[in-house]
Amino acid sequence: MARFNIRRAATAAGRAVSPVRSTAPTTTHQGGAGVLRDPRSELFLLAVANFVTQTTFYESGGARDDRFTALVRELAVEDPEWTAGLLRWLRGEGNMRTASIVGAAEYVKARLEASATEGPTGRQVVASVLQRADEPGELLGYWTSRYGRNVPKPVKRGVADAVRRLYTARSLLKYDTAGKDYRFGDILNLVHASPDPAKQPWQGELFRAPVPHRAGESVLTVLGRFRQLGGTNTTEAVRAHYRGHDRVLIVTDEQASFSHYGNPVQQVPPRVPVYTWNLAGYRPGHAPSGNAYRHTFGGLTDTAFRMVPLLEAGRSAHWPWSAAA
């Protein structure tokens, strides 16, 4: 006799339910009968379809963005657990990067204005939505464009937590590009992130490396500030223009003319780093290189400029195609 595999009549108590709930009647944009939904349902449906600034047939991008931020701000205070969960899910399984980043920033803003303390902190929410190494800069870019350069502690600390998790040598090379308003070094200077103890010593060296990299701006920008300092009379040019700088960069074909004073790098104190960029690839070079304070690079690229802080942090450089020994 069958005991379990039998059809049962549906009962009110056994009917399935779903979380998107209707609250009141209204009309659609086309004038038909419609319904309003509770704020959580409205925010969920908007969030999973919101690409930020995207205009739809019945609603402008600005109006959609304003509705999204208003709902996040309301629920960040009234139902922070649910809102934090939505934003975390939105960046993860939902794969909605921009909406989750905007939502996290607005979560922090609303709770600061309301002096709210219950529920997940702004720091936790910010850290939870930052899942790729370029996203800390995205969140800071959104915050400063909307609320100015005064970045509150929950944002800074959440970004710092994410940076410890996300910043690697590979992500530095991939995402720290000249087109970004917030470079890795800028972010580290702003949030004062400490290296993850489990990732020492390499992350500590990495965190020190990008800090001066803002002066590794794009190559074209750097070249725009270079002056013609003496053609192939490189030694005389260095002697004339060196004024106790903490490092010297020489962009040259290395075909220096003879000087009684010696080669160009000998005009700089032995413990001051000198970096030569060889632009021509001729066989002779203008000075020895390869030790702790004298280095030569081939090809004037952004990647080559990134080697300067790495070398000064005590890390060895290798051929681009080879792994570190």
C-alpha cells in the first residue's frame, strides 16, 4: 500500500510563497491596472535590472538611479540585515558590479546621516561588494563625485579590508593604469591599509611599491615634462642639472660623448639610484648596470616605470617572460 507517493490536495497552509510582495493597486505606465510593491520587493527587482545611468522606455537613467539610491538609503536604516545581504549577493551571484558598489556607498551615507548602529556596519558592506582589484577605486570615485573628497571612516576601512584581500603583483600590473583617477598608490595613501600578515613579506613590499607610482604616471605624461638637457653630452647634462635628487632617470640612446669627468652615472653619488632608459638598443651602453643602485631598461613603457619602486623596495627584477627565481 502506497504511503508517501500519493497526490495530496493543496491546503492554504501548504501553498508556496515568494518574497516579492504586492501592497496596493496602481496603474501601469500604459494606463493599465497594476500593483505597487513593498520597498524590499521594489529594490530587489530594480537592483537586478539596474545597470546605472541606463535609460529605459518609461524611465530616464537619472530617475532610475535616484529611485535605486532612495530605496537603498531607506532600507539601510530600516532593514540593514536584508539590505547588506542584498548588496553582497548582488555583487556575487547577481554579478552586478556597479549597482552593488553604488548601493554600498549609499548604505554608508544613509546610516551615517541617521546615526544608525544596529546591523552590519558600513565597513563590512563596503568590503563585501569589492571583489576585484579595480573596484576600490570605483567606489572611491563614486563617493567623491557625489559627496566630495571627505571620505568617512567606514568607507576607508572597508576599502582597506578589500585591498588587503585583492592587491597582488598581478592585479597591480593589470588594473593600475594611467586612465584611472584613483591609482593603487593613491588608494593606499588614502586608506592606510596594512599588509595581511599571512601575505608577508611580499604584500608589504607591494604596498610600498605603488606609493611613489603616481610619479610613474603614464609614460607620455612623464615625457611631456622632460627637457632636452644636452644631447649626447650626457655627463655634462647630469652635472649641470643634478641637485641632490633622491633618484635620477636618464632617457637616452646611451651614446654619450667623451668627458674628462667620466661616465654619466658617475656624476651621481654611489648610493643614489640611477635608472637609464635605452631607447635605441645600440650595443655599447653608457655605464655599468645591474647592481643595487644602477639599472638600465629597454623600452619606455608604463610597465618599465613600475620597476623603479619595486627595485627600491629591495625586490629583484627579472626578464619579463621569466618567473622570479
